Amino acid sequence: MPVSKRRGFLTVLCVALLVTSGCVPLKPPEGKPELVIKPLVVDIKRGDSVQFQVGHWEKCCSDFKPTPEKVVWTIRPETAGKISADGTLTVSPAAKPGLWITILARLASSLEFEAHAVVYPYAIKPLSANVKPGDSIRFQVGQWECCYVFRPAPEKAAWTIRPETAGNISSDGTLTVSPEAEPGLWIMILARLDIGLELEAHAVVYTSESNPLVGRWYETRQLLCNGQVRDAPEPFRELIFEADGSFSVTWEPFEVYHDYWGTYSYDVHTNALQFSIASGNYIPKQTDLVGTVVVMNPDELHLVSIFLGCLTVAKSSQQFVVT
């Protein structure tokens, strides 16, 4: 099946927002309500505030009643911020990204409860990149706010690369790859912040000759075993090959969502292609992951004897063509 290619694609790492209600629908002893702390876990930005409460759920999990008992609140580490008498945590603007803050609540009845707040960690964007000899690409340090909003860090980063002969990186994080860099070279990008954080990303060098698969593709047609060509009944809209050997498949792309992902191996001399699925949100029950790939032109691939699955249509024996 022919598939068209769209380049200029950038994958991102989403730091998922984790917030749980703290609702534990257990039957309490002697008819007493089961006390819990809410929220149980929350992601939070430096300088932000969030209120914690101890109480019980009357209708899990929509109606929360705070306990009338007095609650004594403390946090660990104490330098992470402050917590008021009503359980409102205010995170220090100087809190280290990625810091886990433990919130402790003690009742007059000696009951103790524990919750956690996690300061949004810093990351490098992009975390991985496909680059050709002579290419330039900028890396940045910042925070992902679920799931695609990136806020650059206010701190200045000191950038270095390994190996140093792979190119050079400027003070603003712009990597320029050496024109002599060999395909397959992994370049490590290191960022050091004066708050004691060290972060790492990578770029992999490739050329259109060494790996013509790298990029973003979508499915157009399928070639059946009887030789007939048909429009793909449920075409996937995104097949991404990365230079580092990873891939992802998505039928209906949305923000950073992927259906499934894993690694692939490709022999440019024999055209042998094999996929290995690592995980996913939706993994088809029927797939054929070993076959060959024919590069028809820079914008068209044919995947032969490979079936990457479908959403609802039952599989028939077929050859897969991707353009």
C-alpha cells in the first residue's frame, strides 16, 4: 500500500500529570467512615499551592467531607516549602525539579496519614533527535506540563557533547553536527544546571542512504496476496521510524498519543525489516512483523509480507505497502 511521507517530525516526552483522589472505598469497622487524605499524590510547579485534607468520601469519589478533628500538618523535607494549619502546601520557588515532598497529617486521635507532592521535573527537549551530517538543532531544558506544553527553565544550562568530535554545541543549546559525522553515530547531549542537576539527551546521525526509513509516514493502500490492490480500510495515519531504532504506530494521532511502539531492525543491503513491539495503548491481536521493505522513491515505501494490524477489520493474508 502506498503511503505518503511527512518530514520535520519531532517526538516529545510527556511527563504525565498524576493526581489521585485518595478515595479508598473500604467498609470501615463499626460503621465509622474510613478516613483518607486527599489528594494522595499530586504534581506541582515551584511556587504553586495546593490544599490537602483529611476526611471521608460519602459517595466515592464525588462528595468529600473533611474531618472535624484538628489536624497537625508537617512536610518533609522542611526546606521544600511550607504548609499552613488548613493543609495548604506552598512549594518553595527554589525547590529542586523532581523533588518528592512528603505531607504528614496527624489527628488528635493519633491517626497519621501521608501524601506526596512531586515538583515537575526538568527534561531536555527534544529527548532524542534524528540528525544528518551538517545539521543544526536546538536543545532546551525545561518542564513538560501534561502533556505537550513545554516551559523553558529560568536557570542557565552549561552544554557539552560526547564525543566532542561529533560537532559543537553553543551556549543556547544549539547542536551543529560535523559534516564528517558517520551515520549511526550516537551523540550524547549533556546539560548541567547550577542547581545541581545534570540532564542527558541524544541525537543519532543518519543519511537518506544509510536509513531511508527515518521519518513520518502514513498508509494509503494494501496489496493483497492475490495481487489485488485496495485502499486501506482503516489506514494508520502515523508510522514513525527514528534513527535510534525505535518506531511507533498510530491510527488517529492526537497530541502525543501513540497506539503502540517498540524497536525495529533494518538491513539496508537486503531490505529485511523486523518490528518488535514493546508496549502500547492499543496493540492489535493480529500482526506480521517480519518481512521486507522496498523504497520506491523518497516519499513511498512498500512493506512486503508485513501487517501492522488494524482497528476492527479482520486480517486477511496480505502484503503491506506503506508510502
